[in-house]
Amino acid sequence: MQDGRAPRIKNRAPAAIQITAEQLLREAQERQESAFRAPKQRVEDFEELHEYRGRKRKEFEERIRRTRGSIKEWLQYASWEASQNEFARSRSVYERALDVDPRSIQLWLSYTEMELKSRNTQHARNLFDRAVTLLPRVDQLWYKYVYLEELLQNVPGARQVFERWMQWEPDDKAWQAYIKMEERYQELDRASAIYERWIAVRPEPRVWVKWAKYEEERARLDKAREVFQTALEFFGDDEEQVEKAQAVFSAFAKMETRQKEYDRARVIYKFALERIPRSKSASLYAAYTKFEKQHGTRTTLESTVIGKRRIQYEEELAHDGRNYDVWFDYARLEEGALRDLRDDGATSDEKQAAITRVREVYERAVAQVPPGGEKRHWRRYIFLWLDYSLFEELETKDYDRARQIYQTAIKLVPHKQFTFAKLWIMFARFEIRRLDLPAARKILGASIGMCPKEALFKGYIQLEIDLREFDRAHLQFDPANSAAWIKYAELETQLQDFPRTRAIYELAVSQSPLSMPEVLWKSYIDFETEEGEREAARTLYERLIALSGHVKVWIAYGLFEAEPIPIPRDQREEEDEEDEDAEVKMVPGDAELARQVFERGYKDLKSKGLKSERVALLDVWKEMERTHGTPEDVAKVERMMPIVSKRRHVDQETGQTVEDWDLVFADDEREANPTSFKFLQMAHAWKAAQASKQPGGGGILDGFAAAAATSQPTGRATGDAGSDVASSPGGDEE
């Protein structure tokens, strides 16, 4: 130990007897001695009693000397003296303790309780008086004091104590206790006066409501209404005060409802909802809605629901002011409310108020201008202006205001970046409805000069057509627009000026470049077809084939020759012209000419090396032959159908042998390999003979024929031996 090291433990072996923690706890509990009890001392005479009391007093004095600030020791000392019926000594101890801590509530309560147990009521009354004078904010002392006076049937004394208490303006429970005491002794007028004094101290909505309810229970309805009216006058028109008055309005209306004064209650609800902001009157609206459901009519209920929807829309717009869908719904809600008022025969003031609400919604909506300069952000927004103008035009008949709305919207749109043709056109049509045609043309002219676009030209042309101003409907801005040329030609067709229509079509097809020329050519051909000009239509097809040679043109040309067309106007009989219900006679088609067109088309596509286009033409040709031809004609076309064959060839880039599918036409193989084609013809003839002799039999050729059949996913049957091709130049085939 001298070197400062810890002592070594010599024996590290476990003890022979092991004891667990549970055993230790159980033994400690079993061996615990009983609670300490002070020995009872038997007193035989007064001398021993005086000795005992002297010894106890000496102990208490020693304890309070050591812990003078401990109120517990003083209380034990005073209680012991009271238990010995030494009340004078007990009072002395309490007074000494009060000198130490005069603000100890427990000390005052114990002191008064001691006096009450000893039936010294006057001493207790004096103590309570001293206590509430020293501690006027301790409600417990006041409650004890009042209870003592009332217990002694000293109601005037209790009232006097309450009056002293009320001078300190205690909390609401104290006022209610005072009122309850007066009610117990049927001093109702005094209770009403106490409510009035309470209101003067705390003019809060709940106090007003309690007072009015008290007057209602006394069956003094006039006084209750007077209380509510005084409360509403007190809160006035200040926004914060009015918001506090919701409880007063609600209680006032409910009182009138209980008295079955439904009209009075409805007026109160409406008056409150007009003064309180919509965003802060949700609970009041809920109460009003419930009231109307129980006691209102359909009209009043609908108006209540509208008010509730207003609050919902305001909350949604408070989160996102640029939610234009909500603005649309909000405006429709207000417009619907206006129409309902008109249907119900409302007064002019009510209608004007509804119109003002609609305008307010639209003004707030259009004030939410979209951010940035992208048109997609403006698409929904611009319809707010259009709806606003239509409302002023159709509902309020304020045409000057509607015109001003259009003008403001046009000034707001950044036309150098984008524009809205619908806005210009609707503005122009508004002026036409106002019988100001020059103003409408001026608006459209300004739109074309400021931001020319196709929709504006179409709208301008349609406007002039509707006005039957055909000379003003012209096309200059975009000569490559096929749709505009077609509209122009249709205009002349309506005017029965067919030479001018043809001239317009000719001018149109001569434009280069031309957007969607196929639409224009089709319209031109349809025009000639409807007029019964088969030769003119045939000429147009020939011109179009020379220009494009597309497979769709060949197909349309062939079907045109096969299908019947109406008789030309100049060849119709007068009776048919006069009878509008008479069926238009048709000129039958020419299947032979159609067949020639298909053959020309097939050869042309073949010369260009187009295979899928040839298949499409053959499909239409076959359907035409089924409708207008003979079985031999159908079989001829079917023999021209290709088969699908798998071809192997070497890829020039990778050097690997790849397989792909190819369409093999019989006439192509006949021209490329006449020898193999002749061999295949003989093989198929031999196969047909064998099949006729032995049904179900066959050999190598049967296997080859089956393989050839399975290699046709399109399912087309070959009519001659030349269509079953096993090989062709350019690669190996299977």
C-alpha cells in the first residue's frame, strides 16, 4: 500500500452460497418492523397533566425556535393547544405565526377553522375581515367569509361582503356567485342590477349573452332584446369589435327562434352577415344555414347556401389568387344569384346590390394578371374578360361598359408577342349587334394590321359572308393556305358562279408552295364530281397523277371511274330541278375504264419498284372487281397478288448472313427467270394431277407447296404456278 497501488484481491472464487436481489428484498420486507407509534401516556391527576403539557410546550417551542419560518410547525403547535381546549393559547400561537408570515393563506384558513370549531363565530368573522383586508385578491377567503355570513342567515351581511368584494373587480365566478345568492333569495331585480355592474366592468360578448338569457328566463323579453341591442350598439362598426359580436348576434337570433319570431331571427342573421367579413363568419353562416333548413323557404335556403359558397371561394382565392377556375365558379355563383332575385321579383335595390357583387368579383378576377409573357398562362385569363363583357351586355344592358371592357382587354394583351383572335372577333360582333358595322370592320382591320394570323382572316371572311358582303371576302395574306382557297371557292359555289369557282381552284393549284395540296385537289375534284363534270374530273386526276403519281391518287381515280356520279346540272330535267325532294339521277360508272386505270397504276408503281403500294392497289382493285366485275376478273387480280418469302442475303456492312421477308410478285419472277418460272409451271401441273388421283397423297412437291403456303402470312392464294417462287436473283430464298 505504500507504493500507492490498489490492494490485490487474493480470493476470486465465488461464494459458496449465492443470494439474489429478490431474496434480499424479500428478507428486508419480512424483517421490517411495524410503524413507529408514540407510546400512550396515561395521566392520573392534574399534576401529571400540567407536567405533560409543560413538556409538550417546551418541545413545540424548541421546534419553532429552530425552524421559525416553517408554518407547519406553528400549525401543529396551535392545533395541539386547541385540542387541549386552550383556545387562548392557540390564538396566541396563531397570532405569533401571523407575525412571522401574515400572507400565508393556509394559516388564515386554519385559524378561522379553529374558531369555527370552537363556535367562536364572532372571532371567525373578525379574522375573515382581517384576512380579506390584508389579502383582497385571494378568492378563497372571500368565499369562506360569504359562506359564513349566509350560513348564519345574515343575508345583509353576506351582501355587504359581496359588495366589498366586487369593488376589487374579481373574476367572473365571483360575479356569478353574487348573482346566484340573490336568485336564491328571489332578489331578481338586484341580480339584474349586478349583471349591469358586471357588464360595466367586463363588457365581453359572453357576459352580454348571460345577462340576456337571464332576462329571457324571467320572461322579460323586452328587457332581453334591450340588452342585445345595447350590446350591438356598444360593439359598433369597428371590424374587430364586430367580429367579437358574433356570439351576441348568434344568441340574439337563437332567442328569437325559441320565441318563434322567425322573421326577427332572419333579419338578425342577415344584418350580422352583412357587417361581419365573409372570411370570419363561417360559424355564423353555419347557424344561419341550419336555421333556414328548419324554418326557411326554398329561396331563403338557396341564398344561405350561396353565402356559404362565397366563404369557400374566398378561402380558396386567399391561397391562390390566380386560380381562374375558382374565379369562373365565383362569378357564375353571383350571376345565378342575380337571376334568382329577378325570378323572385326582388326590389330594384336588391337587384342593384347583386349586380354590384358580380362586378366586384369580375373586377377582382381581371386584376389578377398572369405573370410572364407566355400565351399558355393567358388562355384561361382572357375568358374572364369575355364573360365580363357578355354579362354587361346581356344581363345589365350596359353597352358602354361592355365596350369599355373589350377595349381594356385589348390594351392589356401584349399583341407583339401573341394575340387572341377570339377577343377581336367577339368585339367586332358586339359592334355588329349594336348596328355599328364600320366600327366592327375597323376593329378587325386593326387586328389584322397589328397581329395578322389565320384565325383573324377566317373570322373576318366569315363575318363578311354572314353579312352577304361577298365582294369584301378576299384572300391576300397567305396564298399558300389551302383551307382559305377552299373557303373562297365554296363561297363562289354558294353564289352559283361556277366559272369563277373553277378559276379560283386553278389559281389555287398553281400556287407554289402550297400547304396540304392533296386537300385542295380533292376539293377541286369533288366540286367537278358534284357538278357531274366527269371529263373535267378525269382531267384533274390525270394532272394530279402527272404531278405526284401517288398510290392513293391511282386508287381514287380508279374508284371514281367505277362509281356512279350525279347527272350534270345543265342536263337535268326541269321537273327534277323544281322538285327539291326528287332523287338526283346518277350516271353509272365504267368498270372497264376503272380497270384500265388500275392497270396503269399497277404498271407505274411497278416501274418505280414500289411493292407495298402495289399490294394496296391490288386490294382495292380486287374489291372493285368483286362489286362490278366477273369471277374471271377477280381471279385475274388474285393471280397478281404476291407471296411473302424469306430471303437470305449477306449484309454489306457486317458481312453476316441475315434473313428478312420480301414480297415476291409473279410477273417480276416471270420476267427475271423465265426458265425457273416454266419449271414451276410444270411442277404445279404435275402436283395437281397427283392430287386428283390420290387425295391426301404427295411427295416432295407437296412438302414444297406446304412450305410455300405457310410462308404467306397474308393468307393470299396463288392462282398460277408462276406465283410460287422458290428462288430469285439477288439471294437465296426458302
